[in-house]
Amino acid sequence: MRIADREVRHIAILGFGRTGRAVLDYSLAHGMHAFVSDSAGIGAEDTAFLTANDVPYEEHGHTKHALEQAEMIVLSPGVPRDISLLAQAASAGILVISELDLAYHLAPRVPLVAVTGTNGKSTTVTLIEAILRGSGLKAIAAGNIGIPFISLVDDASAYDAIILEVSSFQLEQSEAFCPHVAVILNIAPDHLERHKTMSAYVEAKARLFQHQNDGDWAIIPADLESVFSDIVAQKVIFDQLRLPSSPLTARISPHNRANLRAAAAASMCVSPGLSLSKIDLRGIEEAFRLPFRMHEEPRIRTIKVINDSKSTNAASAIAALASITGTLILILGGKHKGAGYESLAEAVKAHQVRHVILFGAAATLLRDTLCDTGYTEISECSTLDQALSLALDLASDNDTILFSPACSSYDQYRNYVERGEHFSRLIAARLE
């Protein structure tokens, strides 16, 4: 493998989640020698795979063993750049690269669309894929939404466009990635447990545009134009697009209309012959039905239940609140990500929220923040099961129970999907 003007045969992969496994699969398929290092435990199925393929590994920490034969270290997104092992690697002259940059170096030059932002990334990536496919192009959504970019490298030339969801973690690690079309949807406090400050978080997002030139495109909202004033690429202010009137655009929430505008703008940059009037809005409706994004569960009695497990920060919960009319019971909680909840507390106080039920590791912090605004209709529970039971006890006819946690799931669940599936099962059990 030739990367950054050097020939590499031995690599170390830091982090063995979905991305690390994809890097290993690519490496083994191309005759590389790999070492796997994970800061947590590696499951039995994965260790069996590693053993069967003669891949040495370590778990519960990154140690100097990862450097012994490594000519290159590949980082999974969850691995911060400031761990001591990476400084040792740099001193030893070992190349350190992100999965995003590795795939970018290796992939043939297919048009890349990259989408970032605090909220709406997965929906927008899925919309762009649907719009481009509807216009006759072979497009695929990948990246943080599901398929790691590295998994597409060998088959990339089969596509007319690759649309990548990219996170602030991936961008923070990136030194070379340059999409032809770069989309930033919004910015609100998030992931400050990793980035520490809002300025560092914004700086990570800004790396999306860092290597673009005037032949590329930058799709941004009007309120971020001054934040990213040094963009070299051609700018499109997506919230200035006027969507055609249709039952779909009338029905979807304001934040999803913003996602659709951004997706349409990006799609027209990829396919210059495309216009707003040519987008088949009926054909893209399914893109708004991604798992656990304002998903309406079966009603219990006359109570509407919304499963918004994808809500992992305050801004997404505020958007969920804004899309609901009438009185509601709100369930919040999970693991705190370092950002404040003051704006969410103000939104709760301003909305028709009859009661807030808190659960999980962030419950005390959420309670204190809500109380600071004068909102006191609050209960605390240990688990989501208890929270839902209490919500059903408190709900009146025609109320809405909104499960929009505003926190990550990692205190009690592996990810937001597992959390959302559990909530769905809890609802189903009460209908039996």
C-alpha cells in the first residue's frame, strides 16, 4: 500500500468498532500485516476472527506494542489525537492517519459529497442519495451513517457519487480529505466532552472546507456564512432556496425542510442538469423515515408516543419540541456530552410541557438546569422502563409522550439504535 509517498506493509489499527473492522478487512484483502488495539474489550466473535486470521491484538488500552512493527497507524473516529501513544508514534516517524484520509488517498477520484453538522446529517445524506438516484445517477450513502468509506474504495469507480456523513471526530483527525461538495447544516453545542470548547468544535467542523478550491462547492446556511468566511470553494446558501409547494414540504417539520434544501443544493452541484422542479419529491419521502427520528409509535389509549432516540444533544430535542403541538410529557436523559442544557430548559419552559421525566447519568444535571429556569414539574427515574411507566401514569387523553433524550446513550446502551429499539419494545409490551 502506497500512502503519502511511502510504501506501507505493517499497520496498527487503533479502535476496533465498525470502522476499525472495515480497515482491517481492507488491509487483509490487500496483503497487509495488521495489529489491532482497542481501549475497551474486544468481543468473543471479533477475537475469534482476529485469531483465525493471525492478527495480533490488545484490548483495554493502547500500548507501545501497537508501535513495534507499525509503519502506519490508522485511527478510528473515537480515538482522540492527543493520546500519548500518538506522540510516541510521531517521534518514531510512524505515519498517523484517519480512516477518512486513508480512504480518500486510496479511492479513485469519484465525486464526493460530505455532510456534517450537529443535527440532520443522516437525513440529509439519505436525501441526497435518494435525489441523485431519482435523477438517474448511481449514488451511495456511506461514512458515519453506516458503511465506512474504506469499505467502498475497491468499488468506488462503479458510482457516480459517494455521499458521506462525516462527524466532528472524523474531521478533527483529517489532514487531507477534500470533498467536491461540502455541506454543513448547523452548529450547536455538542461533543464537548471530546472537543472541550465550542471554538475547538467549530474548528473541527471547518476542516471540511480546508482543502477545497474554487472548483468545489460549499453548501452552508446563512447564519454560518460569517463563521466560515474564509471558504475558497463556491458558496451556496441553502436556506435561500425556495422549495416547490407540495404535500410533502407542507407536512415535514421546519428542520427537515432545512435538510431538504441542503440536500437539493448539494445534489444540483453534483448534477448540474438537475433543478428543484425536477426533483421527485414523492420518491424521496422514505428518506425522512430513518430509524428513531421522530418515529411515531402505536398509540396507547389516546396518547401519542414519539420515539426520537436519535436525539443526542439539546438542539435536536429543541427541534423535536418545536414540531409538536399540544400538551406533552417529555422524557430526557442518558450520558452528558459536555455541552449545556440551558437553551433546552428555556424551550421546555416556553412550550406546553406538563411534566419532564429524567433518567440515566445526566438526570441530576438536567434537573438542576431546568430548576434554574424556574421549571419544577420534574421527576427522576433510574431506567427508561420506569420513565415510560411514569409518563403513562401522568399523561392525559390526547397528550403526547415525547422521548427525545438530548443525551448520548452510552450510560445504559451501546448506541441510540439499541436505545430506540428498547423503547419500541417497551411500548409494544404495553399493548399486549
